[in-house]
Amino acid sequence: MLNAHTGPVLLAYRANAALAELVDAAAAAKALFSVPGPNDVVHTVWRVAARAKIEALRAALDALDTLYIADGHHRSAAAARVALQRRAADAPLASHELFPAVAFPHDEMRILAYNPWSPT
């Protein structure tokens, strides 16, 4: 057992105007860093430090009705099994209760076919 989750689960949610506004405001600030990746993709990270902004983001995420697993069904199921096993062993509440995930609004996602030889 690795005792680590190495890849995030990809989640989707129905587009939400209030959450989009908060995310856009956070992304309008100076980026913490940007790293170019393959296929002309740039990965950018912004820091949200103000407690009020963090709480507003948390409330908007908590208000979402549903999160859909777009990729990572097996990783999330494995994480749930590990958490249940550790709870049964009376392990203290810790990182095994969590797993990394990223969430995007449905209208900003494009999921490509897994098979590189199939038409997209």
C-alpha cells in the first residue's frame, strides 16, 4: 500500500453563475505560478488568501447539488475503501479521509476519447 493518492479525481458540476464569479475574481489576481505543458496548455495556480473569499468559495461549492465523477471512479472508490478500513481500525482522522480532486463546470469541459485511435 502506498498510503498516498497520486492523481486527482476529475469532477464536473452544472455551471453556476455565483461560483463562476468567485473563480473569475480569484483568477483576475496575479498568478502564483504558471507552467507550460504539452499541447500548448498552460497550468496556472492562483492563491486565495483572504478568509472571506475562501469562505465564499467554500459556501458556493457546498451549495452545489451534485458533483459528477468524470474521471477517477476507481481512485475515488479505492479512497473510500481505505477510509473505511482505517476507520474500522480506529485510525485517527487524517488524510486518509480525503483525496485530491479538481472540479470544473460542465460548460468548460471537453472530455476526449480515451482511445487515441478513435475519432473524437
